[in-house]
Amino acid sequence: MNKLQAIVSSAMAVATAFATAAAVNNDVSPTLSPVRSSSLSSGLWIKIHIDEEGIYQLSHERLRELGFSNPKNVHVYGYGAAQLMDHNTDTAPDDLPEVSSIHVGDKLLCYLESTDVFTYSVPENTLSPFIQRKRNTYSSGATYFLSDTSPLAPAGISSISAPALSQPTAEVRTTHQSITYLEEDLTLPAEGGNSFLGLNLIGADPTVYSINITKPASTAASVDYRGGIHSTTSNNYLTLTFSDPSIASSITYNPGQTASKAGTYDAFRVFSKVAAVSLPSTDDATYTFQASFPGNIKRYISFAAIDSWAFRYERQNDLTGDSSRQMIFFDVREDEHFSLSGIEPETMVWNVDNIHRVVSHELNGTIGAFGRTSDAIRLIAFNPIATFPEPHVVKAPVPAQNLHAMQTPDMVIVTTPLFADCAKELAEIHISRQGLDVAVIMQEDIFNEFSSGNNHPMAVRRFLKLLDDRTPGKLKFLLLYGSGTNFNHTRLTNDGSNLITAQNEDLGSGGAGSGPDSYGNYDVTRAFCCDAYFGKLGPLAENANAFANPFFKIMSQPMTIAVGRLPFESITEAVNYNIKAADYLDNPPTVAAPNRALFMSGYATRKEDMHMADTESMLKLAAEAYGPRLTSIRAAQNMYGTTGTDLYGTVSSDISRINSLITQARQLGVGFMTYFGHGSNKQLGEFWNTETERGISHPGLYPVAFFGTCHFVSFDVQKLNLSAAMLFKSNGGPIVMVGAGRQVYQNRNTAFGQQFTKDLYAAADGTMLGNIYLDSHNAMLLANNKPMMCNTMCYNFFGDPALPLYTASRTISVDAVNGNDAAAATLFPASSNTLSGTINDYNGNVDGSFNGIIKIAVYDHPFIAVNTAPNSSSPTVSTIAEIEMDHEQLTELTGEVRNGRFSVTGFIPNSIRPGESNRITMYAYTSDNKIRAAGSLTGATMTDTPGETGDYPAPAITVFHINSPEYDGSAIHDKSVRIHATISAPAGLRTSSQFGNCLRLTHNGNVTGTPQYMINSTSPGEYTLVMDLENLPNGNHELTLTVTDNLQQQTDANLSFRIETRPESELHIDEESTEEIRFSIVHELESDAEAVVIIENHSGIPVARITSEGNTAVWNLTDNNGSRTVPAGHYAAYVKIHGISGNTSSAKIHISVP
């Protein structure tokens, strides 16, 4: 025995001492009871990463460099991404189990798995599938850890003794199956599913693939290829062409027709083909091949791509020239042996089906024993003195952490270092305002302890379940504080903006048998990306057995905690939302927003009114819950058409009218807004887009929103995203929203929208918004309708789930109008009117403790609007749409409530439809703004004869300034200003556009904005205005505010200011690839000004500077020296420009390096 053999034998003996004497089960990972403390809580830990499975080494010298004083004490911990496939909390190891490893000479050796999991079956013939592989597409490669901490459960290496050569009857295998896989996860046609394919073969040059064949034992071979196609023809004939025609001149396969209309991704066909090929000889060779379609059928195919290739042939057990060789043997009997050639005396053979329980097959010369009967056995033979790849060091050292030991909080915020400070700020907002116990956790820390550092949503779910099991019922909220991506394996970095998403992994919906040629429909209606996954922490119910896939089993279960996401891509967005959340908690609505709702709808395919009917169904549910106190504003494209005659009988050639209505509603304040119809991440219907959203503001008014349309909140389309423009604006926009990230379907959208509306308007004051979504989500599962369930899973809750709903917990009744019984109330136009009443508790008794402000809105009599719309079944048949419109507000009166009673006197202007019944709504809030009340009065009649006008002084503008009262007239170095005004108008102000503007703002002589919709009254006759002006040019600016009260009395005020900003500059990304990023630069300086693009890492440290050529700069992803490619991750970029006329720099943009 030589020295090396002695060392190896010694190591093996030590390892075997830890192994059990019983037979090792190679198919099951170690199951560990949940630990109370993580291994990462103490000791030295180093995180490492590999791209492919195989034997890896770390020299003792390298281990010393990493900080280990005694390298022989170093162990490998963790598990590959392949062990994370089942989405459960039972079989995957808890914390970090030890990986079997040995120290040989001066290095550590181990076998590490990557992202693939294998299952074997005995083939019935040479063309049948012989091995199935599933890839964990959440991770790119796999992550492990090194430590000199002693393992709690040592892995060990057991052994199978070498066979005795005196068994002449034993069969000896001299060949094995060699399989080469090729796979590229580049495209995701399912829009949020988890089935990645290669590049689209249509419109691109065919990809040439290469296969190396070494030491074949025969000329028989086979190729297995899988892919997806969307085609309107049944004659597709995918052709596989080899470089050597003697293998097979070509292989053709027809996956079949998948759709009747090109470009429709409702479903496409997944196919699998296994074809026999014949090698020209048994010599070593390299062969190339490519896949393509005949040119004459490409016009029928909108998408076609290859998922993976598997090339199989029988290979000799000859290791000559190989440092390691993986071998697969099928249909193995316990008494069989295998024989190797071309090996060294030191060669070792491991069974690595379980990396925590490696089995060593000892050799008698060149012969080894299988030792067990199995359908298939996978062995790896290697020479331990050879040189093997070294894992990439990800983090050295890993800071101590111990999530396993933490106490259960009320709320968990998961984020990345990029947003850590902002997340802690939001946590403090919840702690200080609501008394919640909030924990901010880094996503990487969760991965470290619950998925061995690998990307996987199961890690987050396992962490939350541990907390939930520890203190049942305490954990209520999860907030994912960062954007998401459908490409978790390539775009998820520890220091970037993206957080893990949970994606459906079971997309096939049947097939045509299980033979060598098979296909099935790949149904996009079953593809989704759903954050609700993280909130499903309870045990699986009986109905879960209806699903074979573990992911679907979980998704069919109810949510037990509320989950929300804030898909930030920049710190600016995070800061804006934090400001918004704090303002929402500090300043509940002092306008009657909870009494109003905005229902928007777009045209359907042929402009029929189906989407308007969707919103009408939701409106009906809201009205049933709130009664006449709810004012519904309808912004339906069928009513305000872009062409033809609208519901008001006028011809409209643009969309200004519907946009004006939406602007008016949102600036007056609505508690709920919804849209149904066609849409995208950039627009709603044909009337509302990112630019129109940025053009309005309504500070302090933050509705709840539901968008029943396709692609509205797409994780991977944050740029120019309308939902982001709404959610992350600090001067308005929804506080939370529910929206879909892929194509969704009208009838199922309607069902979910109806359920959400019902739950929203049934919720009590203070109900957390995330819990309303939770209830709606769970209710949709009770229907036990799989298509409905899948469509619901496409929707996510965006916003903070731990923010409360503001609605009334008290009622308001009017006892008298102008001294008469309210049951027969008469209102006098152009006159003073008095309304008196009480604030009542749930029992109908006067709430004597209620002191505060009441707002009384008087509405004109409703009218019936009529419009013709194409019939849904035939565009030549028209139907009549009759809609009752009841949102035209005459005025709003403000008064005081004392000891639960009020008497409010105010001026009511003339009605358009006098002599008919009017609706009155009331909204009140206490002085501390903690309790709200609401009510309504119907049947009040507006006479034709004015009453007493009274003596009302002219309005006065008592405050008019920009930004702050201390503004001294100096130049402003910003392009935006905020206008503040206080107005005294005892006769009242009109707030509806049909009666003219009570406020008019002129900017440099031009009327601008809609200030009449943005005023708020906090006491009788007193009004405040807060309004933003944005994108102002440099120079002098003059503002004039004109106020007209209900008696047509008028006053105005003026102010001046000057804008002086630096010259503008912008940096944009034109093209991105794995090799370079191309920027374009826009600026206002002279054309020969010097521009330099600066790249910073997540810590703000510059890593590269690129001098532009004209208005273009190209970064080749190297550092300042141009000698080293920067690590993958997220970076910030901005441009600095120096010119004769001045200097400027752009805002920072975020970029990703793959």
C-alpha cells in the first residue's frame, strides 16, 4: 500500500465509523427535526457556489487563506438546489446537514449536486425514455458552505466491499450508459410559469449544438429532444440535421397544430421526441446538429423552441485520460459486478445518489460489486490525486445569523441590502403607529438557513412556517420589500432589487400517450407567478389530493397570513412609498373618499359592453353594502367613446372627457377604484397610461384598487409600468392594488373582482387591507374550480398588507331639513339651507362622545343616459345601454359635530333638474380622526323657487404660497413646486365641473390644472388647496389664483417665483447583453461637452468610468482597469457632463450584470 492509499484508507475508516451498520437508503435525504438554533450562529462559515455537479476540491492552502487554522477539520455543509423540488417542509433538510467528503493528502474532496434531480426507469426498448430529469429553475447552480464546526449529524461514507474474484458465474458489466444534456433556460413563453425554453427558432438563425462522443461501445445511439411550439398549421415538421449525414440524414417530427389564430398564447404544444441514430463508427468524434423548420411553414408559427437535448450512447468503462467519469447502469442485480479499465490504483468509485450518505464501492483490482438490485444505479469513478475544479467563493466569512432561534413577530419584512434601511424605516412606522412587532429579514439569510443558500421560494415558506408553528396565530403579515422576476435563476442576486417569486411548475395539461413520441397542450391558463404561496402555512387539506404536483397541492390551500409585495426597483420608489404609508396612517381621510368609488372599463374586442357590465356587477355589490351613501363614478369607454355618440348624446373625437372624469374623481377622493377591460403594464384601455398618471396628483388621497386586466403588474416589466407609477407616487395613487401579471380571462376576472368588492365593502373599520385580499383569495378556492383557481393565482397583492381600511363605524341620520321633518325634506336653490341630525352607534343611539367635523354632499337628481353598443354575438346588431347617472355633486357643506349632534347651514346652488328628488350623503370624523361615521338621505326635493340668500361676504384668499410659509422669493433649484392656499368662502364653493370652475389657476397667463377638485374643507366656509406643479422650465413664473363662490362673488391672488436648475441630462439603457451594456445620453449642453458614465456597486463605490463617444457609451462589464469582469449583481449608473455653459449630472439608474 502506497502512502496515498494509506491516507485514503484512513480517511475512509474514520468516515465509516460514523455510518450506520444498516443498509443505506440512497434515495432519501436526511430528515432532521426542526432545530432551535442554526449552525450559522457561531464559528467560521464560508459560502461557496458551483455551476455543475461533479467532484470538487479545495486545497488545504486555500482553506487556510479562507481563515481555517486546521484545514483537516473543515467539513462541507448544505445541499444542492435539486433537493428543493417538492415545495414541502418535511423532506428537505432543515438548516445545513453535512455533505460526505474526505481529506486526501493536502486537499478536501467532495461530490456536489447542482440544479438537476434524476429519476431512472428500466427501458422497454432502446427508444423509450430512459431517464427523467427535472431542473430547479429558481437557481443557477448550487450553493454550499464550508466550516470547521463539528456536524451534529455526521454524514459519513459507507462502503460496499470489493468482490471476490472466485465467482466465475457473476456477470461483469464492461459498458455503461453515457448521457449528455444540453439545455438553455432563455425564454419563458408562459408569462410567469416555470418552464423555460431556448431561443425562438422562428426569425433566428438555427443554433448549432455540439456532442462529443468518446469510447463508444457500439454504433447504436439515440437523441431525446423536448420543446414547445405555437402554430396554426398541422404540418410543422421540425427537422433535426446532423453534420455527418451517416448518423441520420435528418430526423423530422411534426408536433401538430396548437391554435387557430397566430399570436394567441392561450395554449401551445409541448412535445418530446426520442429518435434512434447510428454512429458512423466506434471512434472518438465530435458531431454537430441543428433544429429548423422549412421556410414555407414559418409564417404559420409564432413561437417554437427547444427545451433540452439528451444524447445517449453505450460507452466503454474506460477512464483513460479522465479524472472522473459518471456512469449509469440500468436493470442492475445485486450479484452483478462492473469492470473498469484505464484507471489508476488510487481510483475510487462512489454512489452519489445521496450526497449526505455517499457509498464507496471498493475495487478488487479493476472489479467492483454493485451490491444491490436497482432499476438504475449512478456511479462516479475518479482519481483522488487528479486536479478537480474549485468552487467559487461567494462570501467569506458569512456573518453569524440565527433565524431558527428568533421569536415570532406580528409581521416579517423580507428585503435585500439595497433596501434594508428603507425597510427598517417602514418597520419603525408600523411599530410606532400601530404597535406591531416587526422583523426585517434579509432574503439571503433566509436562503442560508432554509435552502442551503440556494434561491427557492420554499425557503421563505419554511422560515415562515417555523415562526407560525412556534407561536400559532401571532404571525399575521409578510411584506416582500422589493421587485420580483420570473427569471429567478439569472436575475436574483443577494444585493439587488429582486426578491424570490413562486411560479407554477406543472403546466402540461395532458398528452397523447407515453410512447417515444409524445406531446401535450402547454396551457398558459395554468401558468402563474403568485406571492400567496408564501402565506399558505397550514396543513394540506383533503382536496389537495386532487392535484399530483406538490406546488398545486400547496396553492389549493387557503392563505393563513396576509402577503403583500412592493416591487421597488429604486430607493427613490421605496422612500416615496414609506412617505405615503406614514401619511396614510397619520392622516386618515378628512374628505368623504370612503363614500365614493371609481368604476372604469374599456372596450371589449368589438366594443360591446361586457367590461362595463363587469364593473356594473361590482358597483351593484358595493351599493348593496353601503346603500345610497355610496357615490359611484362610472368611467366607461362605452359611455365616453373615442368615436361616435357617447351617453350624453354628443360626438366625441378624443378621450379628454373620460380622462377629465377620472381626474375629477381621484382628486375629489375615492375609497375604491377598479378597471375591467383590455390593458397592459403601460395602459388601461385606450384612455389612461403612464403619462396621464404622472400628470395628476391628489396628495393624501390613497384609494384601494383592483385591476381586472392582463399584464397590469408584470414583475419583469417595471420600466414605464403604469402600476408602479400609481403605487410609488408620493402625491397620490392607490395605497394598495390587486393586479395580474399575465394574460387573464374575463369571466374569471369578474368573479374574483366581485368577491374582492364584496369583502372590501363588508369589512369593518380598521380591517387590515392584506386580510381583505386573503379572504377573497381563499373564497375563490372554495369553488373547487381549477381554471378559476389558476386565474386567481395570477393576481397578486401589491402594497403593504398591514395598513388598515378606513370606513365608517358609526351611522349618520338627518332629522330635519330647514326646520322640517327630513322625511319630507325641501331644499331651496341659490339659498341657505340647514340640515340637522345625529351621529349614532351600532344600536341606533346617539353617540354623545362624538365630537368633530361633518361633511354633507348634496347631489343633483340622477338621469338616465342611453347609448347604443354592438352586440357581443354580432357586430351588426346593436343593443341599448341605459345607465342611471348619479354622481353630479351640487355642493359640499362643512359643519361641526358636538356631543353627537350637528346643525349645518350652507349655500346650495341651483340645480340642473329642479323639482325632483335629490340624494344627500354625509361623512364625519372625530377631532382626533380615529372614528368615522357615514350616512345618507334620499327623497329631498329641490324647489324651483330660491329661498333666503343671506348676507355672505366675498371670498378671501388668506394664504397663498409655494412649498412652505417661509419661502422668501429666492430661486428654486427644482423643477417642481407645491402650491398651498387657504380660502375663506362663507357662501361655499362649487366642486363639479358642470357648474363651472370655482377655482382657476393661471400659470404665466395660461389656465392650468384642476384645483377645484383638490380643495378640502375642514370647517364651515373654510377651504384648503394643496396642488403640485411639475416639470417647470427655468425662468420666472407668475401664478394667479381666482376664486368664485356660489354667489358668483370673486377674488384673486398672485405670487411670483423663479426656477433655476442645472442643465438637464438623462442616461438610458439602449441594449443589454452578457458582454456589454450600451447607454445613450441626453443633455442640454453643447454637443462637444465631455460626458463620463460612472458605474457604482450597491455600496455606492465607483467600479468603472466610461467616457462617451458622442451621445453613446458602452460598458464591457469590466472594472476601472478594464482587466477584470465585475461580479454579477445590481449596479447604479449615472452620467456627469462638463461643458462650457455649465455642468450637469443625471439621476442614477439601476442596471443588472448577469
